[in-house]
Amino acid sequence: MTPERPILDEVVIAGLESFGGDMLAGLVPLYFDQAAGQLSQLGPAIARGEALVVRDTAHSLKGSSSTLGASGVACISSELEAVAKSGDLSTAAELLGSLRSRLDETSDAFRDRTNSRSPGSPQR
Amino acid sequence: MNLGVHQPARGDDLRPSLLIADDDAFVRSALSAQLAGDFHIVAVARSTTEAVALAEEHRPTAALIDVEMPGGGARTAVPQIVARSPDTCVVILSGDESREVVLELLTAGAAAYVRKGITGAQLSETLTAALKV
């Protein structure tokens, strides 16, 4: 596996925030809704050995994650895409487990970010 | 929040017109939201076929085309858009494609390429710079 990247890319997220807080607040739930659907597709596809489906789904998740600044998920998605491109899915289930964990961590990180910026929250 | 729903063109709208093509719904929404201030987004495509058809229909000032989409992606779309809407400035939106693929697309007529994961401001700057070339 490649070295672990930070969960969030603060530069990309700051770029989204520069358009106003509503933009990030609107995009985050869209991202997680879509990512949840993609993860639910990956499990059966890996079990059936459908490398092309795994490749395309991982590629899509990598793109949306990069766009939102979810760099940790983007990194594991990229690994899964590369594995699927090779046609050998023997490590794909393990990567999917990592992907699930990282997506949960990413959700927590965005929630912490939101809470820390809410009115009345302690100043950092 | 308005994500990806575009206002009709106004008569005094001086923003360059833009077509966005990406098969990922989230990416389409995010790009539309980030670029709608600087560009008049005339069409959003979900596939290669849609991208080519909408480019021909709208003849936008610029087209932002994802490398990988159903129907062949940018490798299919770029030469067709260049042929059917020659005044459109085509910019490639890439993931981590190889140098060879990017060079192939630039040779086919793309003006520039940008990587997913850059900020909206950087993306807008790249598109604007490509239009000036």
C-alpha cells in the first residue's frame, strides 16, 4: 500500500469554502450519499470478480473524493482502481474494508469541522 | 442551495459560455457550483455522446471534458468537438492519466488539461488562461 495520506485536503476544502459556506454544506451530503451507493456496489462486484465494474466505480469515487478534498478516500480508491485494472482482485476486499473505514473517518472529520465552525463553538 | 441548475442566459451576460462533461453526478454538481460565477454554464453532459451533441448544439466558448466517461471519454470527444465546434476551447479534466494520454489529447486539439482536486479558483484561472491562447 502507498503511504497514508491526510484524510482531508485542506487546500481543496478552503477553495470550496471560499465560494461561501453554503457550497460546502450542500456538497458534503451529496458526496456521502453517492459514495455510500458506490461502496454498496463494490462489495458484490468484487465478490463476482467483475474487475471492470470495480475499476469504473473506484475511478468515479476517486474523482468525486478529489473534487471534495477527501484525499484519504481518493488515495484508497486509486489503489483499488489500479488493482482492478490489473485484473487481479485478490486484495480488493481488503481495500474495500479500508475504504469503508476511511469514508467513516472522513465523515467524522467533516462533522468535526462543521461543529468547530458553528456559532458558539470554542475558538481554535 | 442551487447546485448545477443554471440560469438562462441574459442579454448582457458577458461571461464565457461553458459546457461541463463528467459522468460523475457529484463532480458535475461541484464543478457547476464553483464555475457558475465566472462562466455561463450552458450545458452539462453525462457521457461522451452527450458531450459531443451538446457542444455542437450550444457551441460554447469552452468545454471542460472528463477523460474517462462512457462512450470513449475525452479521446473520442475531443476530436469530434474540435471538428463540430471549432471555436470551442476544449480543456481536459483528468484524474491521474498518464503523460501519454494527456499528450494525445493535446495533440487532438485540447487546449489545456487540469487535474481533479485543484481548487475552483485554480480551475477557473486555467480555463480563463486557455481562452486567451
